[in-house]
Amino acid sequence: MCSRCELPIGPWHARRAFLALAGAAAVTPALAQVDVGKASVARNLVPADTVEQAGVQQYDQLLQQAKAKGALAPDSHPQLQRLRTISARLLPFVGRWNPRAAQWKWQINLIGSPQINAFCLPGGKIAFYTGILDQLKLSDDEVAMVMGHETAHALREHARARLAKSAGTGAALSITAQLLGLGQMGDMAARAGTQLLTLEFSRGDETDADLVGLELAARAGYDPRASVSLWKKMAAASKNQGGLSFLSTHPSGTDRIRILEANIGKVDGLYRAAKRG
């Protein structure tokens, strides 16, 4: 994971807040090859700045904990350099899915742990655990699929939407009222920060992230067929180890692979174009 970056949080004016609540979700990019529809309108109940700031804070805490345990990989670590090389190819395409993402201070770090896990917190904070690289023996193409999937969760603001839905409409509206000057934004950020790593996304969110991640990786020149081999490896590891923490929030199964296989052809041209030039 990575170091903290400060995201300015300015006061919300009443007109802006009510427009945000009523506004439509972002439209799928016109050039998108996969069909995932619009992002959830529910996310507008919780301000993006607040969730992104919570992600930065949670990320910073995890970095400090990992560093204290000697588990934070140094910049010279070969696997970390590999991850950063892959991310450098994916990140130029994030703005197609979320214009805010072009302004995020993207970071990626590696934590020494046997856990088979990786994530991307709101605001572009990515972390991989060594377990997912070493135990699954992932190729660069497969790493790109994991990274694309996790990045897609942040781009599509699934955590923001889940926080709003889990709080309930009334609670979310109350939070918005606090942001208008009747409460403390810091309290909301602190509460959100404790939930970001434990949120369970819906099956629809997972499919959404699979497909957006598939396209991101293909545009970056990574073979979309690796999405299928990745999830086959995940399924095998889960069977051999009696379940994986990663799969507790990232369901596996034949349906997931079937959907990915059905979309490989849609992004294969992007992959081949990227490889050519």
C-alpha cells in the first residue's frame, strides 16, 4: 500500500448537495466495449470526497501497521516494481470510467502476507499481498486482471454506493444534512474508514468490476483470456485450502467465468491494437 495524500474537503452548499442527491449516475463511456450500464444512483447520497478521504486514511493506517511489522515492501522489491509497471499501463485509461479518477493520487504497494488478497480503496489506493502473487503464481496478464478488477470497484464507486445502501436512505440523508453544516464530516469519514475493507459487494458489483477491469486490462495490452485462467486458479486454490478470504467478497464459479468468456471477444480488438502499438 502507499503513503497518505491529503484530499481537500470543502463545505457543501445546500444547492450543490440537493443536486447531487437528485443527479443521475455517470454514463458509461461512449467508447466502452463492455456493457455495464450506469453507475448506481445511490452513491450520490454520500459525497465522493468523504469516501475518498476515508480511503486515504484507512490506507495510511494499514501502511503504518505493515511497516511496523516489517511487512511493507521497499521500492526496490522486484514484485513491487512489477506491480507498478503493470499499473502504469492501466492507469492512463481510468478517466474513461470516472473523470474524478484522473485527479486521484494513485498509489500501489505490496505487503508481505500469505493472504491471497488485493484491493483498491476509494481514491486510487491499491495494495497486493504477496500471497496472491506467490501462491497462485500469477502471470503479468493475470495480475493485470486482478488489478483491473479492484481498480474498477473504485472507478465505479461501489464502496460509496454500498455505504449509502447499508446506512439506509434516511441515515444517508441525515449524513448529508450533517455535511450541510449540522454535524461533523470527520465523524462520517472515520466511520466509513472502518468499513471500507470489510464491505461485501453485490454479485452485480462483482460482474461490473469483472467487465470494466477486463476492458481496462485489454486497453493496456494484457490478454483478456487471462481473466478466465485467473478465476480458475482462484477456484482451485479455494478448493485446496478450504476457502479463501479473497473469495468471501469475490464470489467464484462457473457463471463468473461464463460471463467473462462471453465478453472476451468484445475487448480482444483493444488488446490486439494495444499490442501492435
